Amino acid sequence: MKILVVGGGGREHAIIKSLKKSSKVEKIYATPGNGGIAMDAECYPIKATELDKIVEFAKEKKIDYCVVAPDDPLVLGLVDRLEEIGIPCFGPKANAAIIEGSKVFSKDLMKKYGIPTGDSVTFNDADKAIEYLKTSSYPAVIKADGLALGKGVIIAKDFAEAETAIKEIMLDKVFGASGNNVLIEEFLTGPEVSVLSFTDGKVVIPMVSSMDHKRAKDNDEGLNTGGMGTIAPNPYYTESVQKECMEKIFLPTINAMNKEGRTFKGCLYFGLMLTPKGPKVIEYNCRFGDPETQVVLPLLESDLLEIMMATTNGTLTEDLVKFSNGAATCVVMASDGYPQKYQSGFEIKIGELAENENVYVAGAKLDGGVLKTAGGRVLGAVATADTLEKAIENAYKVVDKITFENAYYRKDIGKKALLAITK
């Protein structure tokens, strides 16, 4: 089969490497891909949001199956467009992708169907939002309604920070039209868990849980980023928590979307907070998370393409999905200065990798056959092992095999998780 993977980051590299293991795969194309992905797939410089060009490319190359990985093309309706011309896809149609495309929609859905989440108020007027914030309790969570590259959530510790956030989102439009509406939410406390799941709109099968590290610097200090590393499984996500999530969150969400005439097929990501009052939804994503995918897929023992096609065909069953009992760690190596200003264009050298090691490339390009840095998050150094402690140790060994000027990474990925295990 000829497969097209839409997207160009570390998540897409992890998906492509996993798809390559399938005996059904004959060739993989990527649009746009990146310098690292080019080692595993044939890349074409078409942006993920250039829907017309992707549709034409898919027709021209006679693509048999397409994996639409990023949020933007899903929300814009790329799956709808490709399926109209007979190309089946992994990923939800636009009317289901709205679960991530609009935080107002997802919050209203949870309220309507009794899915546990934090209290919130929605505003489309900056002055009214600021007035409301004068009497709010703090910290307060302020969210832009639409897509914002994972950066549209601000936790304001006091009124001054909250007022600045509202002005930046609603008046300065730092996230464009995504900030036309904002949600002001209660601040929830507890361990955070990411759970990606496969669903065909009827069955929902959670993948291995994971823990993201969003802050740029050690000890969860510094600015919020797209993610500086991940571990899987998340020790806070116990069997009893999983059971509760399935009963109160996962199945109710799938059923709610069906009742709304928005059947969701693909990967539904649940961002959860394990509060003292039980698990609550912080956010939904309509696709694989990044960098969660980089630790979840190395633990998958089943054929990823078979699973994806089953979600499309409505034939997903539990026996199709098998994960190892081991653990995985991803340490993101970034350009120093990320998520603000940083320099690019430095050569990346990667040493020989062992069987349990992977490097998933994100912000890099090929320049005359040489791999060079070309983004904030450059790559993910990933390793698996029987235990989380060993997986963390192994991932940092992978880091030691990689060199590029201006490299920066956190030294404490997985530290919180290990503390949870030893408690």
C-alpha cells in the first residue's frame, strides 16, 4: 500500500517509523516531512494546511491510505476532502475535529453530557472578561477558544497577569481568530495524565498513558512549550483510575459525539487532571499528541496500519491493539532560547543507535545532504526498557550520542514520575 502521512514534526516521524514495520506498507510519502523524516519517507514540500495541493498530490500518487496527523488540516476538513475522492483516512472529519478546534464547543459538550471537567465561563468581549476577572479566585486558567499551537492556555497567578492575557488574546490577537472567544476556567490541582486512544466511533481503546513536561526548564520552571519530554506509562494512572476514566469520561465522550451527529474516528487524546474529586478533563485533542506519541508508539507491539484502518472501517477490536509492559522516555533536544528567540542552521550529528533507541526528528532540514537544525524543538531522544527508571537512564544515553551547536534539554524528564513510584 502507498501511504501518505500529512505533517512534519517528531510525532509524524514516530508514526512513520511505526508504519514502516507493517508488511502491508509498500511506500510512505510525507507532506511536508522534514530532514529526518526524509530518511524514512519520500518528502514533498506541501504545507499541512495546503489542502488543495495535498488532495492533488494524493490523486497523482494514487495514495491508498492517508494519515492526517496535525490538528489544523483535521479541523479544516482534509479527511472530508480526501474521502470524497475515495482515499480512506486515519483521523476525524471536520465536524468531529471541532472537539479540539473549539474549546467552547468541547466545554459545552462536557457540561451537556455530564463529563467531569472544571467550571468555566465563556466571553467574546474583552471588557466583560476583565470585569469578571476582578472577582475571580486565583490562579485562573485562561484559554483561547481555537487552535494556538498548544500555547493558547495561560495560568494567571493574579489579576494583573489575567488582564494581560485577555488583552493579548482578545485585543492584540496573538493567536489570531482563535482568540475571538476566551474561556476562564477554575484552576484544577493534581497529577496530569495524557491518554491517547484509538476509536472507530463505537469502541474506544486507550493506549499506554503518558506524562508530558511542558515547561522549558528543569523543575517545571520557565515558559510553557509544546513539550520538552515525556514518559510512559504514567504511574499516577492506576488500574482503578483507568476504570473510572473509561466509565465517566472515555465512553461518555464517544457517545456524546455520536448523539451530536459528530462520530469521531481516529485518535482521541484525553488531557486529564487527577483531582482530589476524581479525574477531570482539561482538554481534548483530535489527534496524536506531540511529544506523547514519541513514547507511546515505541511500546506498541501490534501493526499500527491495521489498527488505523480498523478505526476507519469501524472494525476496531481490543485484540488488534497490544502494548508491551515496558516503559519509554523521550527527552526533547531544543535550540537554546526556545520557545522564544533561537538560532538555527547547525549541523546535527547522531551516533549509532541500539535496537531499543530512537531519534524522532522535528525541527531539522537537509542542506546539501547534511542534517541541520531548523526549529525550536529539534528532535526527541527516545529509549525503551523494562522499567521506567531504566528507560529514563537509556534516553539520556541517546542524548549523549547527539550533538549540535546551541543544544538545550531538560535534565529532569521523568523525575516526578519516579517519585510517584517510590512513594
